Amino acid sequence: MTAAIATDALGKRYRRRWALSDCTLDIPAGRVTGLVGQNGAGKSTLLNLAAGLLRPTTGTIEVCGGRPATDAAQLAKVGFVAQDTPTYAGLSIRDHLRLGARLNPGWDESLAASRVERLGLDPGQKTGRLSGGQRAQLALALGLAKRPELLILDEPVASLDPFARREFLQVLMEAVAEQELSVVLSSHVVSDLERVCDHVVVLVDSQVRLAGEVEALLDTHHRLTGPRRTTREMPRDQQVVSERHTDRQTTLVVRTEGPVLDPSWTVTQLGLEDLVLSYMELPTSDLTGRGDGTTGAPSLEVLK
Amino acid sequence: MIWLTWRQLRAQAATVVLAVTAMAVVLALTGPRLVELARAGADEVFDRLTSTDGTLFWAGLVVVAAVPALVGAFWGAPLVARELEAGTHRLVWNQSVTRTRWLLTKLAVTTAVAALAVGALSFAVTWWSDPLDGAVGHARGSFPGVLTPVSFAMRGVAPVGYTVFAVVLGVTLGAVLRRSLTAMALTLAVYVLVQLAVPLWVRPYLVAPTTATIAISARTLDSVVADDQGGPQSITVHTTDRGDWIVANETLAADGRPAALPAWMSDCFAAAPDRFAGPIEASPINPCLERLASEGYTQRVVYQPAGNFWPVQLAETALYLAASGLLAGFCLWWTRRRLS
């Protein structure tokens, strides 16, 4: 099976700033992949590159086995729900469905109709008068009814209230179960993705920090709590991801394939959110060894 | 794609079609009387015109001049720019239609609708004005001929070329600037500049002009240009057909070389009374002109004969369409490559 998205040394520069650099990734098909990172980490850039809205400055990207947006057939394979879910404010919901039907050869009329029906909205209503949640649902319906192989969602729930957020993800998950499609969605709120993703990619400062299957990541990461000590004498197979020290106590997040044998540690299971956060806090120099002087842990947006 | 383009355009299109229809109805009601007048005799046209006719004549010129510019600014400039501003390009560029086809369809449908509307408008105005174009009244002056810059751009097929150009210009500026309002303002500015530059520097040479040497007399005299002291500095003459567009007008001495008016002309003109009302044949400056002619002075005139109206129209329309084609090519390239 080909990868949903495969990139090789992909980079994108806006004037002087690199929004994404040296990104080599394989996002598997048939999965729900969460793209996590702070605002400005390069999530949108990566997804827009995948949708073909942007062109790479360096490297290559292949989506469903082809270069993004090269022709109508390639466009038909990829659905894209853009950030803030733009719709034509002056056109009605019915017009948007007609737009989808006219512009997509694989359009699923009944799917679109039933999704809009479930929203309980008047099809004659102009989309400019819809709430953010309703507009996001409409954009999702448009993306799904196109019957793409891969559906990309760029911060689909960022502007939604918690209730609309939950409902949106619910609809998305149902659709994934029904339609057998690959999904890549981004968010700066990890807890949103925790419920829906089986694969995760973490972007920090325009670079890929972590990529992998959620289950495997959870299996190989542990939180160790014990009396205060330095991390120098840790076993070789235990890679320290993050460390916190108080006067008496040390808390580590380590990555290891094997079991933790030292009895002075209390080993606890990590949640995806804590795992991702510990990677995001990690100074860039520790991981890449480039020593670019970034040390302070970047502050993460406070979750609601 | 055509459906979407039409869905986005239809409200504006309806407005313009309504306005054009209203104008056409007014012209259709008042036009036949002018045709009757002209058939009765060109000399009488002027004396029996009402002030409404005059107003309509000038209104026709203004409307045909303004509509292409307005369509370029209000339909062309926001075509891509508004999508970029609202972010809807991210919706529409991810349907199963390439950007190139999206833009080509939008350009084609929009320019076609605009060109049809302006074509109909220009046809109506051209038909209505035909009896008046170039008409000369004995006492009250004349209407401009169809080839003069005043009327040429508001007659025939040229306005269609202008419209296509204005729309493509608007779309291109909108795509490059990404702001509707800025693009609209700049579209108007650039369009006006082009419409000033073309009649001044391009149109006279689109079709080779005719050169003629004309005798100076009271019959042929068109105007006398005064110098600082109020004396005559130079004179211009007109050709027999008032529809001709005179591009250059200069006095030749007896040896056939361009020359200034002789010094005695000032004294001769100064002797004539300032005001005079009466037939041309009895004008007090006539002796001055007769003396000028007898000393061998003639007037060389470079002009586009009224008969060149259609060749010049077609050449200018082709010029604008070619410019539109180049701009559209650039716009397509820009949208495909540079917009992201």
C-alpha cells in the first residue's frame, strides 16, 4: 500500500523564514494521523503543501502516489478542509452541494444530502449566517462527499466551542469507519487528537520532532519518579526525553524498548498528551545535536 | 465550473443587463425621429434637435466610455482577489478542477458576459448617434465625427475590445495585489492611462493616414490659434468631410516648406473687428486669408478619412484583444505558479 503522504527533505520558505525544513515523513494510508505542534510550528504549511496549495521550496512530496494538485485526477484523490473552513458567504448550503457535485466527478450525492440533513439546517440558508461549528460541518460534508482517498483537515476544530468540537470529531470518526479513508488532521490541542488518532506526528520549530504509531509510542515511553538524581547514570537503552527536578524528587520521561529494572523508580504509564508535551518541551539542541542555542522550553498553549 | 462562475456573477450580470436594456429602450424610442430628420436633409438636423437629443448624445458617449472601466474594476478586479481575501480559494482549488481550468472558465465566462453587454450597448448607441455623428450646423457648430477621439472609442466594436481588456486587467491586478479595493482603484487608473495614451500615440498610425494640401480660404478655415498678444500664431483648416480625423495641421510657405505665419498677419487681424455675426463669406478676416493664399501659403493636413472608420476600429479592437491575450497568459501563469 502506498503511503498517504510521503515527503523527502521537504522544505518551505516564506521570504526569509523557513516554515518547514528538512521534513522527511511517511504517513501511512488507512490511518488517522494527528499532526501536533504549536501555532507556527509548520503544521498548516505541511498540510497546504500536501493539498497542493503551496509549492515546496526544497525536497519533494507525494500524496496518494502523485504530486499534489497536478491534475484533476490527483485533486479528486485528496479532500481538504482548510483552516477556518472557508465557504462562499453569499451562497446557500444547497449551492455549495451543487458546487461539489459540479466540480467533482466522484461526488456522492446521497452522502452529501444525508450529512446536511443530519445537521438539521435549511438548505436554502446562506452560509455566511452559519455558526462556526455548522460551517465546519458543512466543509466536512463537502470534503467527505467528494469521496477522496485521503482527507486532510487543517485545524478543523480550532475555532469551535468544546461541544461543537466533540460533535465534529464524532462525525469525522463515523465517516472514517464507513468510508475507509486515510485522514490527516492537525491541531495545537493534543487532547483533541488523543481520542481519534492512531498515528501521530509532532512538529516543533518547523521540524519533525516525533512520528509514530500511538500505541507503539505509549508502549515504549514511561514516566519515572524517584529520589533526586542526575540522568548521567541511566542505562544505555533508556533515552531521556524530559527531566524535571525538585529539591528531593526527579521525574523523567524515558524512551526504552526494554523494561525499567531500577527499583528506586516508580514507573507510571504516560498519556499521549503528556508524551507529546514532553517532546515539545525538549530543547532543539538536545535532539538534533546542532547546538543552535535553543534551550528554554517553549511554552505550550494552555488547554481548555 | 461554468455553473459556479455564473452563480457568482449572475446578480451583477442582471444589474448590468437591466441598465443596458433601459438605455436601449430609451434610445429605441428616440432614435427613429433622428433617422427621419437625417433623411429630410443633413442641414436641418441641427435646427430641429431638442435639448433632450443633445443630452442623450453626450450621455451615450459617457455611458459607453464608462461601462468598460466599471466592469473591469467591479467584475475583473475582485474575481480572484475576493477569493483570496475570503480564503475561498482554498475551498475551490481543492475540488477536482485544476487552478488553470478554474481561472480560464472564470475569465472566459466573465469577459463573454461583459463583452456581450457592452457590445449591445455600443450597437444601440452607435445606431442612435449615426444621424448626428459629424453633423454640421450652420450657426451652432458641429457634432464630433466618428473618427475623432471624442466619439471613436464609444462607437462600433472597439468598446468590446476595451471591455475584454479592462476585465483581464482587473483580474490580473487582483491576482497580483491580492486586495480587491487596491486592485479596483489601480485597474481604473491604468485603464484610463491606456485610454489616453492609445488615441494620442497609437491610433493615428494603426492605419496609414492620408496627407493632403489644402488651399486656405474662409470655407476651409477651421480655427485661428492666438499667441500671447492676441495676434494669430497659427491657423488650422478642415477637410471637406467633417467626419475626418485630422492628426496634424501645418502651414506651408510658397516653397512647400513648413513656415510660421508672415508678420503682416497680426496687423491684418488687428484691423478686423473683434465680434462679427454674419455669413462666412462676409467675415472681416477674409481679406487676410485671401492675401495669405495669394502669397502661396497652403495648409498641409495629415488625417484619417472618415472612410477609414472600420479599418481603424478593427485594428484597435485587435490590438486590445491581443493585449488581453498576453495579460491573460500572464495571469494564468501567475495563478498557477506564484499564488500559494
